[in-house]
Amino acid sequence: MERIRALPARIRAAVAAKLGVCPVCMRSAARGAVGGWAAATIVAFVWPLPVLLAASLAVAGAFTLLLLAHVVAFAVRATPVLAERERRRADGATLDRRRFLGLGARAGLVALALSLGLPARAWAQDKDTCTGTHDVLPPFRFWAQTVDPPGQDAALDRWKQEAGAFCEEFCKKRKCADPEAKHCVSTGFVASDMFFLRPPGDVPKNQANGQVEQCKCKCSKQTTEQAFHDSIKELPDEERKKKKKAFDDLQKRGDDLFKEWEKQKKQDR
């Protein structure tokens, strides 16, 4: 009796776990639908027996309904995720009804492509994964410090520079769709919990701490390095070398911070 009572819950759990979620199940439903309709067509032209034709149509119809259920379930699950990503790209702007329905249609096409074994990556996401504000998950906390010049403002400024360098590496990993502006560069970051600490001791080793929560990216015709070199090419040699060394050091620091964040992500999984 208990097993019978638990049967509806088991069926609901199985449907939630498979419907619109399992690519193998979706492809099986699509193959069944295609094969069912092919068989029904052959029966209709070669052996048009009423019983045999009805059976083949029933099988084809059942697989078609199952495929449609997979497509609808996938679209229902995926559309809110796509809408949230679009909202973040638009810096929080609300999506209109037409745009939301368009995302639902695209999600349905993705499900259909997956079911038919077609390459769905191009449908699943825009080629532009760069433009907008992106969450840093998990948020990344790190220290920055200055010895010369000492002072709270210098420490906080250094932390902000390093946070910007981290977001520069973060944005580099994303893609742009426009071939004319194919470089993803950082335009800023969102941080919290920034504070200053001066440890005891004779050396004025000022430290600042903070947490990067979001990185802002955009597509550009130039890399950050190219834009920087263009900005200093008219400077005197000595000043240009000094600025270039500081820029290279900061870029290396950003790369180190990004690798540290990736390690943190793996540990949190």
C-alpha cells in the first residue's frame, strides 16, 4: 500500500529529473517521432491495413507528444535563465514582453536542435558573452598593500588598481560577436567590504582588503594593452619605460589574482 501511495511522487520526481533535462531522453524521443512517422508513411502506402495504420499512428503521435513535452519543459526552464542574463547585460533594465517571448522561442529551438542531434551551441547562447555586468562567483576577496608611498589612500588606490587588473583578466575570457570590436575589455568593477589595515611594526606596510562581486566588460577594437601603448607613445623615453613597467607589473598581478580565483572556484565545488 505504501508503495502505491508513493507512486505519484516517484512519477513526478522522474518527470522533473528527465523532462527537458536529459539530452539522451530528448534525442530518443526525437528518433522515436521521426521513426514513427516514417513507419506510418510506409504502412499507409505499402500495407494500408486499418489496424496496422492506427497502431503506427498511435506510436508516432505518442513520441511526438513526448518530444513536444521535452521542448516545452526545456523552454520553461531555460527562458528565465536567459532573461536574467539579458537583464544583467543591460545593467538591470527590464525586458519587454516581445524580448522575453523571443528568448522563449530561442530556448525552444535549442531544445529541438538538441533533440535532433544538431549543433546547438550557436543557438544556446549569443556569441557576445562579453558586453554587460557579470557576477564574479564566488566573490573574490584579496589583499593589496603599499610600502611607498604609505597611507590609507595609497593602499585603497592600489587595491582598486589590482581589482581592475583582475577584472581585465576576467573579461579577456569572454567573447565578442562583432569582428570589428572583437576584444573584450574591462570597464570597471563592483566591490564591497573594502577596508584599510595598518599592521603594527616599524615598517609602514599599509594594507587594503576588499571583495570583487561583479566585473563590467565591453567589446573594443583595441586590447587594453594596445590602448595603453597608444596613450604613452608620445611620452619621453624615461617616463614611458616607467609607466610601461608599472603597467606590466599590474597586468601580471591581475593574471595571478585570476588564477587564485579559479583555484578558489574549484575548491568551492
